Amino acid sequence: MPMKTSTKLVKVLLTNIAIAVAISLTASYIGVSGAGVPAEAFMPAFLGTATANIGMSYVISFFVGWFIPAEKLGFGFAMKCGLKPTDGLKFGATLNVVVNTIYVAFNSVILTYVNACVMNGAPLAAYPAAFMSSILQCWIVGYVVSLFWAPQCEKWARAICKDPVPQMH
């Protein structure tokens, strides 16, 4: 939906909070549990990794939300599927397939490399396996969270910026 630049900024900032947290917690849990960390060290390792991942994911998600027209692409996809905004949740669920895929793909590519190769010293050859071990779970979690969180964030952003929803005919 068309919106003022200030509304888009507020929406991106709000939307990315839950998405970054959900994707990061999922990826961190998978990464730490798959690394064979002893039980007594699991929680400190998980919390440290999750904290770093949330920060990185929020920044990554901001740039994705600001510079990549994921919503526009998702809107087009939903329209090609024969849906329209008045179809409500069905339209939002279809649009979210594209939007979530874009967000999660960027986050997973970068976070997997940083976590596996940079922070844990895994060889680059281990990257594909690390990526494949978490992408599906992160996509599912991101999809569910963003499906219900993003519309609410748009409402809040429009209210904060006094930007009414355009009427669809």
C-alpha cells in the first residue's frame, strides 16, 4: 500500500523487531544445539549467540525492508494468484510468502556465514550444510511471526505518522 516515506521508516523499524528476534532465536538454538555444546554451557552460548544475532538480524532486516521492494513483489505475487487486498488473511498469507522468503534468505545467508565461519571458525566448505540446517525452520518461524506482526506494525506506523490507509476500489 502506498505510504509516506516517514511511515515506511517507522513501519520497517517496528516490523523488524519481532522478525529479528524470531529468526535469531531459532537460528541460534539450531546452531548452538548442533555444535555439541555441553549442557552446562548451552545457555550462556545460546544467549551470547542470540544477542549478537538479534542485533545483526535487525540491521540486515532494516536494509532489506528499506531497499528491497519485498512488499511490492509480494503484492504482485498475490495479485497474480488471483487474490486482492479485500481477501484479507488469504491475501496477506500469500503476499507474506514472498516477503518472508526475501527477509529470511538475506538473514540466513549472512548470519550463517558470520556464525559458522567467522565466529566458530568453520571452514567455508561447512557453510552449505550449516545454511541448509536452519533455513527451513527460520523461514517457518519468520513466516508465522511476520504474518501477524507486520499488519499491526503498518497500522501503528500509519497512526504514528498520521498517514491514512488508501481506499482500494
